[in-house]
Amino acid sequence: MRGLSRLLAAAGAAVAVVALSSGLAAASPVTPGLAGLTIVSPIASGYAAVPMPGGSPDFTHVQSAYQVPNVNCTTTPNGIAQTREGLDGIGDDTVERVGISEACKNGAPSYTAWYQMFPAMGSPALTFHPSAGDDVMASVTAAGGAYTLSIQDLTSGMGFTVNKSCPSCLNSSAQVTAGSPPGKAPADFTSVHFTGIVVTDGAGVSGGLANPAWHTDKLIQPGSPHTVAGALPAPYSAFTDTWAP
């Protein structure tokens, strides 16, 4: 599914529609020190770096590291969680991202690494099967319409790096999120701790998800069950996302 994100104004109040979703939320400040919106998303919780007035209009890199969370298929016999990093999808109709799905089907767990690259916005391209507890590093890098999408499993040695092109992609955001695919309930992954988060904008400025060079939106996922992004403390390079009933 393509991203359907839009920033709208309604009845004098700002509202936000998140990428790949159709949820609405009143705009409000993120945690103190972070300028941006709070956005309701049916598929994701986490944080997104977005351009600020007078700043670079695009981003060229996002990366993070985490331990593949172990799904509890007793709590959620059927469900699918996703941990993701990527560019675009906030405010535009494209997305270039990588992720790992943590799924329960009829009480049996499975784990799959994948990438998703505009304009092929159907089912993500599946690559390899990590195990719960594996340490992984994931990244997406853009340069002149060329993209490098990568997940490396530091525990098993498995991984993938693919090169794709999209001359029309805008790279107008960079995000790290957890959640579930559209129309699916997130499997109970307890929590995932994203660390080593690095974002780089088109002017070459690098930092965490928050930086004086850009604004930061917080994504929240409603419903039951759902996922919840924890605080993003300075230096804004790590946060914990948690499954909630």
C-alpha cells in the first residue's frame, strides 16, 4: 500500500495523517525539547525526523540497531509485529524501508527480514529468517535517486544489502518505528530497544532522531492491542517501543 500521509488543517486546528495509514490526530508538541507533531497511526509508533523551515528539505540516511524481540504467541496466537527503519512516508506517497516481522500464526512464531521500496508497494520483499534475540543493524541510504537498503544479523552472520532506484522519491522524512502491517493486530513482542540511531539530512548534518537541524514527529498507534513508543532522551539516539494490550 502506498503512503497516504498528509498534513491537513481542519476547523482551524492542525491534524496529521500518518504514512501508509488513514488515522487523524490533533497536532501537539512532542516531549519537551523536541519540536514537531504527535501523529496517530494505525500501523506504527515511534519517531520521525522531518524538515524544519529554512532547513534541508530531505534526508539521506537512517540507521538503528536492536535485538530481534521474542513474540509471545500465547498472548497473541495470531498477529504480526514489525520493527522498521526508513525514509519517506511522512507527508508524501513513497516509502523506502527495511524491517523485521515478528509473527504468530496459529500459535507458532516466525521471524522474517524484508525490504520495501517504492513503487513496489505491495507485500514486502522477504530476504532471510533471523531468530529471536539476534542482534541486528538496519539502514537505508539515499544518494541521487539511488538507494541502499540493508539489514545485517550480527549474531547469525546472515543479512542482505540491495540497491534500488527512485528518481522521484523525495526523502522528506526519516523514521524508526515499531507496529504492524495495515489491518493487522501487532503480535505481543513485549518490547524492543532501538539503539545507535543515526539520521543524516541532505546538508550532511548527522544526529539522532532529534536535532536542531530538523523537527521530530512522534507517532502513536491506537487500538487494542497496540504499540507504544517510550521517551526519546538526549542524545535522541535510542528509545524503547512496547507492545500493549
